[in-house]
Amino acid sequence: MDIIKIPAAMVAGMAIAALALVVFYDGISLPYFGQVIDGRLQNAVEAAKAGLVAQADLDAANAKLAAMTLRAQQAEALAEQARATGEKITEKEGQGDDALKASVAADHRGDGARWSASDINWLCNERRRLGIIGACGGGQSGR
């Protein structure tokens, strides 16, 4: 009887050892349930994936930071350019105001302002264009 028991015990021992190796190294993965028991290999794969995901998240955050920094620098440059343009415009407006004040001071006519025929015609055309009712004295041509 030992001739049957010994080889059977050896085969059973090898089967148990192979099953233990598979369970502890690979784990058990069933077709519809997925990974049921995680083995050493599955744990190593998950650890590697977690490291890759963390690195990818870090790289993405660094790229977003670089893009936002570039946008902030561009916005700051545009704001400085707008400030300089505004200062130039304000300076030109001030010069125009000075010229207007000088022109008003030089006008010694006693009537204040005079409207020429072309001024009245322009005013009528503008009022018509804007749709103002009663343009040029009740819709007259203003000539």
C-alpha cells in the first residue's frame, strides 16, 4: 500500500505547493469577479501604478502652474502697456483742453457761439441718423 500512498502524497503535496505559490504570488482572479485575492505580484503592480498616477498628477499640476504663471506675466505686461497708453491719452486730452481754453480765451466776440449753415446741416443729419423725433424743426430739411 505504501507504493500508492507515497506517490499520491507527493502529488498532493506538489498540488498544494503549486496552489499556495499561485495564491501568494499571483493571487486569485476570477473571470466575472476580477481579482479576488491579491498576491505579491498584484500588490507590486498596484504600488507601481499608484506611483505613476502620483507622478502624473504632479506633472499635470506643475504644467498648470507654469501655464498660469505665464498667463499672469502676460496679463501684467498688458496691464502695464494699458497704463502707459492711458497716461499718453490723458496727456493728449490735457493738451487738447489747454488748446480749447486758449481758443475760448482768444474769442472776443460778444455773442458767445455762432452756428454756421454747415453746423446746422450737420446737426440735422445727426438727429435724423439717431432717429430723434422733430429733427430740424419738425422733420424739415433744415436748409
